Amino acid sequence: MIDKARNRQRWLLPLAAAAVVAGCAVEPTRPTRQTEYRVPPASVPQLGLCRIWYADLPPEWQPPEMPCARAHSLAEKHGGRVIKAISPGSFQDGRTLAMDYGPSQFGGLAPEQLPPPGYCRPWYDRVAADQQPAPMTCERAERLVRKNGGRVLYMPGLEHQ
């Protein structure tokens, strides 16, 4: 009887530990460390606002500035780096404070293929760019991707999507 209990414990303990580790591996975490990041001075958001910045997009294709809580929430879900001005000097030298939330879903796409700010676009990796669906509401894009596969491209904007 004691041997059976010990054998059961010997198997259950590693399984429980694996479940805990697996759960921690998939749970999203918010970055805890701000770093300095430079952007073109004209792209620095106003004091008190933030902007999500994607390193693989040129400045003219970056999302608009927005309230910081919204920027962090969107970046946590969709990736990107949230930037904010360090001081009034940021508008001359481009220095910002940044928190990196990881890569976006834009990998391998030209900026012209992205949806406008506040919209989504279903994207199918094995379909030519000119045959992809047009930008649409995020709700509709998510429905199409659930039905047909693919990924949803989202460009953060001022409206809630």
C-alpha cells in the first residue's frame, strides 16, 4: 500500500510541475523595464500621450499617438513598442522611453498592404497580395480568419476595435 502511494507521488509530482511550467510559459506578461529608444523627433508623441512604434515600419506608417493606457493595452495584445517623450527635449533629439511588447503580425509585408489605423485585414500567407481581402472592421476580419484560417493584421488607431 505504501509502495503504491510512493509510485503515484513519483508520477504526479513531475506532471504537476510540468503543468505549472507550461501554464507560465503561455501566460502573457507585461514588460517591466523601460528602455530608451530613439525615433525621428517629429514622431515623438505629445507629452502625456504614447504611440505604438513598429521597428519594421517607416515613420509615416506608424500608428497615431493615443492615451498611454490604450497604447499599452493594444501593444500587449498585438505587439509593438510603446513610446513616450522623456522631456520637452525629446522633440529635438527623438529620445523616448519605451516598453517592448514583442513583434507585430506584420512580418514580411509592405506598409501599403497594412490596414489603415483602427481597422483590421485578414491575411492569408499563401495568397498573392493583390488577392487579399480589403481592410475591414476587426470583428469581421476575426470572423473570416476563424472560418478560413490565416491571421488578422491590426493597425492601432484612435477608435476602439
